[in-house]
Amino acid sequence: MRMMEEMILREGVVLPGGVLKVGSFLNQLIDPELLRASGEEIARLYDGAGVTKILTVEASGIAIAASAGVAMGVPVLFAKKHRSSNVDGDILSTPVHSFTHGTDYNMVVSRDYLTGGDVCLLVDDFLANGAAMRGMIELVRLAGARLAGAAVAIEKVFQGGGDALRKEGIRVEALGKIESMENGVIRFATAD
Amino acid sequence: MRMMEEMILREGVVLPGGVLKVGSFLNQLIDPELLRASGEEIARLYDGAGVTKILTVEASGIAIAASAGVAMGVPVLFAKKHRSSNVDGDILSTPVHSFTHGTDYNMVVSRDYLTGGDVCLLVDDFLANGAAMRGMIELVRLAGARLAGAAVAIEKVFQGGGDALRKEGIRVEALGKIESMENGVIRFATAD
């Protein structure tokens, strides 16, 4: 999406270690026009896919998931991150390793809110190695729900998580697809 | 707001200890129509107030703040909850006690994203004793910004936080204003 790419070029800051700082418009301060347009673009991409629920994970995925939910008219469920492994029967839980923070957590949703009849669209702000996305996929599997695909604001293609999912037949859409950030120069993948 | 009150009556579950469970439409699974309407109602309430930034706190305040931001066309900033006191000069930080979880945390925003020129609207899902709201007010004060007021999805009037703020001259709007939940019966405050 052109607006996302332009915003990344104008506002994004490339830090050492392949980190892209987008706090000024996406994951701490959130630009309202970009947020609205991102939700509408995700709705356009998944129009007709039969999505009944959007699944995201706290905290920085919530805004874009909420915008997509409003645009699509489907409920938004956000998974929580718990430090401890909770064996409560009322929840679905899966362990996730965060490469960003170097920590492990349990990704948790209430069993009541994700059910076998659901067709899920996974939404997040970033897709890099795909760990959080794989956690959400596991929650969908545990619920016996179906997966429509995934949509993220920014994919860091060079970290491989998105293409690994695509190779498994999972539909993955990214509004800004960054192919490389070498020497601080951001290059986008060309449109398919 | 009628839609919020109807949803609370239809879906809310009163638990022991004055807890209202609204996970099925507000703070885990989020209803898209309620979310859109809540954002538009907050925009209507604060129309003309000169708001330049919406401030909320992760995680469950983000969706409604995002919806209000889209409706008002102003950026949304979400404060983070840190366990440790970070003395980094680039952040604004204030300690908050969470009565819900019985824990303390530091509420943190980047200094770059909240500045002296801002007129802030504080948005959250719940207002009970007001601890989180007071944390946000302190961040606004630390930034030298101005406060337009606060808007929450649900105020538990009987816990006193909202009225204490109003007594200090702070404008507080609630879309659903619960006066009492005795014996599991939810009663709303009548409109002013």
C-alpha cells in the first residue's frame, strides 16, 4: 500500500541489528489516516474470504486489527501475553518465543471467544521471523477454527517468516513489504 | 450512549467483588459496530475542544482510543506498562498502582510523542477508582501539555474515581455510566 510505504520512508528510522523504528506513526503514536486506510485495505484484500473473526495479539497489533474489524464488520479478538503457563480449562494457550525481546511468553485467548465455526484473519503490526504469527496459527488450530490468512502492516521479508508461511500455503498480505534495509536504505519488494 | 448500555445489559456478567466482565464485546473480543459507534460518540462529545492527541494505556484501551482517533482525525498515543523504573531521559514515566491486578507498574511514553503543544484527550475502556487515569494525567503534566478531558467506555460510578476527577474540574465523559451493580443488577446513572 502506497501510503504505508511512503510513511515508512518518511518517518521510519533504521537502527542497528535490522530494527525498524516506526513509533511515530504505527506502534506507539498512531497516525489516524494511515490507521483508517490500513483497515480498509485489509478489508479489500480479504473481501469475500468469509472472515468471521480477526485475531491479533496485544499490544501493538490491536489498533490495526481494530481498524480492520470496523472496516470488515467482524469482531476483533486479541490474545494476551502471559508469563506463567495457566492450565485453566477455559483458555487456549501456546508458548511463543519473542526474538524482539529475547523472552518467552504464553499466548492466551478465552476458549469462549474462538470457536470451531470461526474463519480467522490474523492481523499484526509486524511480521519478521513469524513467531507471533505461528502462535496465533496454533491458537486457531487448538480452537478447531479455520484460517483465512494473515495481514500485517509491515513485513520484513529478509527475516523470512512471511515466505515460510506462504510456502506452507498460508495467505500472507503485507501493506508495506520491506525487502532490505542494508546501510539504512529501505527497499520495498516490488508488487507481485 | 444507548448502544453501550444495551450491550452491557445483554452481554455483561457481574462477578463477585464488583467486577463487571465485558470480555465478549469490549476488552477481549471487541464488537465492531460498538467500537465504531463509541469512537464517533467520543468525537461528538469532544468536537470543538481542540484535541491534538489521544492518550491511552495498553492494552485494552487501545481499540477504543484507535476508533476515537480515526473518528476525530487525531493521532493516538498509547502508554506502555513497564515493570521496572526506567530512568532513560527519552521517556516520561509515572508509577501507577493497579487495583485490578494488585500490582504496581510504571506508565511510560516516549518524550518525543507527547509535547508541550499538545491538547490531550484521555481514553480508556474502564474508569473505576481512576488510578490509570491519574497516571495519564501525570504524563500530560510531565510533558507540559494541556488536558481536554477524558472519555471512557464504562465508568463504575460507585468506585468514585470519575467523580473525584470531576471535582477537580476535569471533564470526564462515560459512554456507559454504571451507578450500582448490587445483587448482580446493573443500574445506570440517569443522564445529566
